[in-house]
Amino acid sequence: METKDAKRATGKRAKGWPREITVGRTSVTVYRRTNGDGIGYRIADYSTGTRRFLSFADESEALDEAKRIAGRLAERDVLGASIRKEEAGAYASAVQSLAPFGLSLPAVADTVAQALKHVGTLPNLLIAAEAWARDHRQVTRKPVADFVAEFLKAKQNRGASPRYYADLSSRLTRFADRIRKDVCDVASADVQAFLDGQKVASQTVKNWRTVLHTFFEAAVARGFASSNPVVKTEAIKVRATGATEIFTPAEFRKLLEAAAPEFVPVLVLGGFAGLRSAETERVRWEDIDFDAKHVVLDAGKTKTASRRIAPLCDAAMAWLASYRGRKGLVWANTGRDSLYRVQGECAEAAGVEWKQNALRHSAASYRFADIADAGRVAAELGNSPGVVHRHYKSLVTACEAKKWFSIIPATGGNVVAANFA
């Protein structure tokens, strides 16, 4: 309890309070209060359009702040007195815009000014607000493992290829085993740590990132996450590991002649038409038009998900002639392991070193040397003219290209080589 002496002392010190701090014709009142912690000071601040109390423990700080507020109000009075008609209209319009939110213009202006110290410009402020809204929108909580099961089921229902489905299932199941959270709680740091923990080549990490990006985009679309955490993870750059490898005409002939009957069409479609291995695994005999001499790849069979038609030269048709009339998958032994195994056996039997992706690279290189039309080659391969120029230009000569497209079976008889009608 405060003693009589303390009360008497306080009373003496209280003389002259409250104080009025005046600037121009504007005054701000500073109040002095005694509480259990000692003496404090308060200011009633109306500068934002609504009253708010500011508290200070130090008298000089309270007086300085009162002077600053009074100066700001005095300056506002001067501006208000000199306001022009169009400015008054702008003020009225601003007040109308804020009315539905129950906000005063001074309060909003003060808040915006504080926000601009952080973001710099009004467009940035809007971007920041939109980002906040995305990150704080209502979501439905669902464990990662549960959504993995739903996501895979949806992919299966939409006709995902067995190979693509198996890849998704393997990767996402491993991710769910590691990240045991609700989807909405997975942060960019969680995904980054998971990617960093993969002790594999850069290309494989990039493939992981692509799968997870697709997964979380689907989660956002279904309301299980407010944003995609993969977006803010480190982008993976994959550098070329060396020159584009191709087969020589002599090597390709050895491979064709040593290949098992079921593997010959794989070599033909890759080496003459430039199909990717994954595309060859999806092609059916019904997709090959023996009369028009081309293979039709619909959007579901290509890497780029766009339909294309790859021409088949007369040499290719000669190698495929005995297969005419077949139905079903060209490569019936489904599975990447079996394809790799058979190509290894073929290379060993031919006495040729197998080169990764060399069938497609060879087809592209010899085709470009033969017709010198990057746009046409790109359309046939399903990539861009820039890729054709960057990877396949000047790797072989036109003379070597003629030899490549003249590789026909020993019983080929009168086949006219390199005629792409």
C-alpha cells in the first residue's frame, strides 16, 4: 500500500499534468498515471482517424511522441485547408471504397505506408496480399500417404501407361514413407531435405522433383494444400555429360542382323524413325501404316503428349515386311528391364558396344544430314529445331546418311534406299 509520504510526493510531482503539446493550432494531451509499477505516461492519438492510446514509461519519450503527432496533425490541417476540388473528390471516393470494410482513410493510409516499407511498391503489396490469401485459405487435412493412394488411383483411371504408373507409385510411396504429415503441412524445406537425401544423379533428382511438383499441384487443385511447396525448392540443372553418341552404318547393320526376331522392330523404329524407347514400348502394329510408310504416335504414346507421324524409309519397310498383319504391341515383352536385357544380348551377339539413346540420336543425325531441314526433322522426332541444331548438326555427312538409309536385309532384293515418300 502506498504510504502517505509517497502520496504526498506523487501529488507534488503531478502538478502541471496533464500537459498540452501544441504545434500551430493543434494540441495533443499527455497524461501522467501512477500504477503498481511506478509512473507512466499516455497519449490519446487521433492521427489515424480513430482514437488509440500510446503508453510510455519515460516522460521525455512521451513528450517527443506527442510533439511528432501534433506536428503531423497540424500539417494535415494546413493541407486540408488548401485542398483542391479534384483532391476532395478523390478523398470522397476513397472513403466510399473503404466504407464496406468499416475503415477510415487515415488508418488505411498509415497501414499501407508501413507495408510499403517492406514491399516497396503498390503492385508488390497486392502480390503479397494475394500470396497471403493463398497460403491461408481453408484446406482439408489429409495425410500424404492417403492422398498418394487417391492420386495413383486417379492416374490409373485416366489411362496412365503401366510404365508411368509404376514410376509414380514407386516414387510417391517412398515419399509418403518418409514424410508422415498432412499434405497441407508439408513445407518447402521438407521437400528440399527429401530431394537432398537422394544419393543419385542430378537427372534422377530432377525427375523426382517433377513427380512431386505434379503430386502437389493435384493436391492444391483438390483443396488438400494451399500452395505447392515444390515451387520454392532448388531447381535442378542437368549438364550434358558428353558428345551425342551414334552408331555407324556398319554397327547398325551388325545389330539388325544379330537381333532376335522380336527385337528387330525395336531397332528399326528407333534407328530409322527416331522413336524413343518408351514410345516403342507403347506402339502397336496397328499404328504402323505399311502402305503409307509411316507410324502414327497418338498423344498418349509420346513424351510430349502431342500426336505426331514418323515416316518409315524403304529400308525400314524392308525390315518390317515379314511382320505385316500382326496385331498388338510391337514390343510384347513389356518392362524396361526386359528391353535393356535384350538390347544388351543383341549388342553382345553383334560385337558392338551399346550406346545409350544412340538409336534415336543416330536416326536424328542421319536424317538431318540427308534432308538439311531442322524443322521437318524436329516435327518427325517430337522436339524442337533448336534441339536438332544443338545436338545433331554436322555429326555425319550426307554420304554417310545415304549409307545408313540403305541398310536393308540381305534378302531385301530391289528395295530403293532412303526414299521417304
